Amino acid sequence: MDVKSFRKSGHFPSLLSAFLYFDVSFMIWVLCGALSLYITKDFGLTDAQKATMVAIPTLGGSIFRIPMGILADRIGSRKTGMIGMGLTMVPIFWGWLGGTTLTQVQSLGFLLGIAGASFAVSLSLASRWYPPQYQGLAMGIAGAGNSGTALATFFGPQMASHWGWHSVFGLALIPLTLVFLVYALLAKDSPNQPAPKSMSDYMAVFRNIDTWWFSLFYSITFGGFVGFSNYFSIFFYDVYGDKAVAGGLSKVEIGYLVTVTVIAGSFFRPIGGFIADRIGGMRFMLVLYSVIALCAFGVSTMPGSFMVMLLLTSIMMACLGMGNGSIFQLVPQRFPKEIGLVTGIVGAFGGLGGFLLPNNVLGPLKQATGTHVTGFIVVASIVLVVTLVFFAVTRSWKKAWATAGSGVNY
């Protein structure tokens, strides 16, 4: 790839702004998951209640993404991003100065979904600046902002162990304010920003079957990434923590393990977009889905060594991250004029997958069976079924898109 050509083809300050906005927002979005071992200790929750608590911010993100995507299409990503960061300060202040009951924690967690909705804004900001041949890479770089999850899982437990989990929310205001200022100074809406459409025109996107196929496929990759990111602290501590086995890992050490898996998913997202640009997103996704299913089956064997488990979960998260980049190599090609709204819809279903994974699969099955084995077998089986569906659907896509003759790898 010609780096100089890539930089000249778009607007790098806006791409950087999109990344930073996404990064700090993701850090804040997953705070409940990163601090789950400390928050749940205060309230004495069951396995199912723990899963619900860490899943609620993901549900909030799903709900807020569609209106944020529409807003980005209508008033531009720059203004929408600034609005989003301003509103995100509300639950941050609440978590810092309040959050004394489980209901309050769940409510502020839902409002943290505003930060999760940054996805629909930052990706549309980046996408509109770059031509089709660089969509995978540009969207991958902006989307690598999910690395903010690693900041939360690495630093959150350390700070919570010293100052308490409420203080972590207060400290999060510092990077959020700094990124707000950088974003306001550097971000620009692309001159290719389409004119605002009527709401009836936007609703036509909901009637397009491809919107729902993308939503299903992304609910596996992004849903898996964010769902596991939020739940792995609970999972690793249940299996390898100092309360589960003699000489087990501390809560801070568990945070390090989760951070490794999150970094794998975040780092490989732009790589996935780059590879998709080179060989085609459809072909690459079939490989990734297959590896994800195999890794999930491997996790279900519950290896005695946490290092083996870390390897399996890291490979799985890396493939989920690359899958996120690959799918969003395809979306802008299919919906170039409605990218904000479609990103919001697809992202919403990705977030919904992230909500259902811990809340409806892993947590309840752990409580019902007393083990995490069943949950991961179910996850692996679901991914296998979606792999077959993806293969069938993309066969028709290849024929239709080849006829269009865009010259872009699909």
C-alpha cells in the first residue's frame, strides 16, 4: 500500500479525530464491565445479575446508535460527535458522585450507551473522506478506537483498587474533555457529505434486505467483541481467580488478562480492513467465522492453564476484530449515500449482539449449569450456523456486485 497516496486521498486530521472520539468513547462505554469485579462486590449479585449489569451499557449503545447515525447524516459528523461527547459527561458525573444503588448503576450504565453510539458518527466521518479502494483501511483505523476498551480494562481495576470504582468515573472526565477539544479543532465534515434526506428516504434503508444481513453478520463480530470485553473479567475470575482456585489470580491480574484479549481485537481491526481491501471482505469473513467457532469450542473445554485460555480467547478476539474491519469494508460500498444511518443500524445490531451474549447466553447458562462450558458451546454453534448463512447470502452478492463493476474487492 502507498501510504502517501492513502494520506492524500482523504483528510488525516479528521481520520485521527474519528479514532480519538471512538477511542475515548469506547473506554467510557465499557467501564461497567472493566470495573465489574468491584461494583458487583458492593451489591452481592448473582451470576445472571452480573451479566445483566455489564450488558446494559451495550443495550444503551444499540438504542442510541440509530438516532446518532441519522443525526450525523443530517447535520454532519463533526457537530454530532461534539453533542455525543457533551451528553456522555452526564453518566460520568453520575457514576462519580452517585451510583449508590444497583438501579442507579444500571441507569447510568444505560446512558453510557451514548458513548457507544460514537460508532455511527466516527465511522461515517472517516468513510466520507476516503475513496472505495481505501474504505477498509480508513474504517479500520477509525474503528481501532475500540482499543479504548483496553485502557478501561488495564487502568480501571488498578485505579479502583486504590481509590474505589466511583473515582474511576471522575477521572474519565479528563481524557473525555481533552478529546472533545481536539475533535472540535481538527474534525471537518467531508465535502462529499450528501444533502439531508427526508425521513421517508431514510426509512427506505430499513426495507432493504441487505441492511438486515449486514446487521446479522455484524452482531456476531462486534457483538462478540464488546460482549466478551465486558464479560471476560467475570469469566476469567470465575475460572482462574483467587476465589476459584488456590493461588489464583487477583482482580488486577485478571484485568491484565482481559486487556490482552481486548488489545488483540482492537489491534487487528484495521488489519482486517486492509486484508479485506486486498482479497475481498466476503472471502476473508468465511475464514474468520470458521476460526471464531473453533476457538469458542476450544474455550468450552476449559483448559486448566490460564495461558492456554488466554491464547484461545486472544485468537478469537483478534478474528472478531478483523471481522469488524472486514464487514465495514463492504458496508460503504453498498450504501455510500446513507452510511451514517446504515452504520447506526448495523452498529445497533452489533451492540444488541453484545447485550444478548452475556445477558441471555453466558450469564444465565452459567447460573443454570454452574459452569461456563455450555455457554461457549452454544456460542460456537451459533457462529457455525451464521457462517453457513453468510456463505449462502454472499454468493448472490458476488454476482450482483460484480455486475456493477466497481473494481473493488468484495
